[in-house]
Amino acid sequence: MPFDPDRVTTITFDSYSTIVDVEAAQKALADRVDDPRPISRLWRSRSLAYTFLANQIDAYKPFYEMNRDALQYALDVHSVDITTEERDEILAVYHELDVFDDVRDGMNKLYDAGYDLYVVSNGNPEMLDSMVDFAGIGGLLEDTVSADEIGTFKPAAELYRHAAERTATDIEEIAHVTAGYFDVYGAMHAGMQGVWVNRDDGPWDSFAGEPDLTIGSFHDLHDELM
């Protein structure tokens, strides 16, 4: 089905890779390793893999802890020997990740247009609080919704349904905005409209259909809704 702007009353946003750039974590590694890029990529992919596995075997723990374990695994794979303190200093960069250029202005336009804006994230509340503060978007958001509230990660339908309850919105009236293909599919499967943010003009993972809408920036979403 094509994207239906008339259905949308509430907009939910993913956090990591959508509002803030997780690739910026590579900078924290650069001071300690010769080739940070493969470590950074393995770190990110492993942290996501842990969330998928946790949903299947009932092994939930806060995302910050999973992210720590994923970082340790990536360091071990690449035979990087650093202290626990140094590892935790690298991990702490998740509290101050770079914000994508279109985020503040784009969200401000959506806020001024009368939409209720929320973040729905795997991140635990402490991570989300620091992300919102550092991004400078607290005044635009109604609230943040964390997977920690129900102990279930994306793309499980339970989290999106929980978000609909928390936002007091019929799930069909929510557009979920995310850079993660699995997050798009999860939101759509639960009944939201899925909006894929494709800032780098990459290919879509089309094994199970297409997004309801593809945008290059948050400004594009505002234009589609007007």
C-alpha cells in the first residue's frame, strides 16, 4: 500500500543510526587501535545480533550491557588488548554521538506542523536521556519509549504495540521513522506505517516487501505529510 499521510497523527523515531550516527563511535576507537573501521562495524553488527538472539531465548538485558559485550567481542576478534577502563571509555561515546544534520530542523518542522513526536528505541532509558540531551531535541519530543520497559527488543511486534499504548495512539495512526530495515519491517508488521530513512542512497533489503515510504532526510517526511 502507498504511504497515507492522512492516517498519521503521531511520529515515532528510532534513535541509533536514525537520529544519531553510530559510525561516530569509530572516532573513539581510532585513538586506541590502528584500524578502527572493521572493529566498529563488527561491534555494531554484533550488538544487533545479540538483541535478535535475546528475543528468541528470553535473555534480555539492558542494551548498554549488550553493547558492552559486543564491543568486547569485536576487540577480542581483532586481538586488541586494552583495559576494562579503556573499553568503557570507548563505550561511553554512545552518550554523545553526532546528530545527523537534518534532525533538529526536520523534527522542528514536524513539531510545528502539529505532530506528536516520540523516540522508540532499543536503548535503555539512561542512554536515551543522554542522547536526547546531547542532540538538543528534548523540547520537541513528547517522550521516549524504551525496549527496557517491556524487556523485548525490536523488531518484535510487542515493542511497537507497547509504543502505541504509551503514546495513546491507534497503531495505524503512527508513522515509524528509522534507518534500520528490520525496524521498518517490525513497525509495519505491527500495524504502523514504516518510513525508511536512506541518507546514503543505499539499496533496500527487499526480501519481505517494500517500505511504505522512503525518504532521504527528515525534511522529506515533512514534505510528504504536508
